[in-house]
Amino acid sequence: AFNAALTGVPSLVAGAADLTGNTGTKLAGQTAATAYQEATRDRWLAALWQWADRRAAALTAPVYVHQFDHVEPGAGAEQFGAFHSADLPYFFDTLEAAPWRSFTDADRRVASQASTYWVNFVRHGDPNGIDQPAWPPLVPSSPVLLRIGSTTTSGALASSGGTVATVGEGSGARGAPVFGVY
């Protein structure tokens, strides 16, 4: 059913990926685990794009898409990377609620930036503000998302070659990346 749901999604994924991580176009030198992680990420990106595209077509308000790829410090950071819900203490700027984690000034900068985006969105319907990297709204013909992390930048959801752009490279993300659509 999931593969059928992706019918009509632009060529965001190089090769046909299935749930076991068989990408059909495994790159030279990749381990099976890396190929699986990249195929999982690509499938999430394709599903995200399809959902956001449908949402953008049904609404008059802009749609904003992000990926959070900042890894929380502490036990399991290498193993789990930027996991689902890891963004919440940053978006709510509640790092102090977890004193057992060794949050750094870099974590506090990410939290300040992420929470500012959310506050701006709630107040104005637009996450952008002064002294923040621009977060462009989704344009279905050339989808862009904001990557929030140690370095926050916007970039194409997919590269022009039809493969998914490098997303969260080096973040150590495992399984489903952290994405959001507003």
C-alpha cells in the first residue's frame, strides 16, 4: 500500500526502494546498513513531499517543511542520532528539563532558533523573522525544506539528478528522520 501511495511522486528516489532497504542502486562502497538508512530516509522524504504537496494544493496559506538533524548529547547519541521527537526540547526551548544531558552553547543556539521559528509561526503564520535563516514556503514544482541543526539552511528536497539531496549528512540519523510540515 505504501508503494502505491507514492505513485505520482516526482523522482525523488534513485531506484525502487522497498521496506527492507533494497534500493536497487546501491552505491559502491556502501554497507547494507547505510543503504538501508538512506533508502528509509528517501522514502520518508518522498512521503513527506507527497503529503506536503497535497496540503499545499488544498490550502491558501503557505506550507513550511523542515528536517531536524541536530543530535542531542548524551547516552545513545551515536546509536540513535536525530530520532523522532528529539526536536521537541529544542522547539519548546526546554533543554533545562533534562539536566542529565550535557547541553552545550550550540544546543542552546539551536533551541533558541527552533523555538523562535515556532513562535513566529504561531503569531504570524510565517516562521521567518529577524536574524533567522530564511525558511521558504513549499513550492510544489521545486520543493525546498529547512534543515535545522548545528547549521540551519534551506535547500532542495531533491537534487536535480533525481536522487534525494544529502539530508542530515553526518547526523547519524537512524530509521525515520525527524521531519515536520506546518
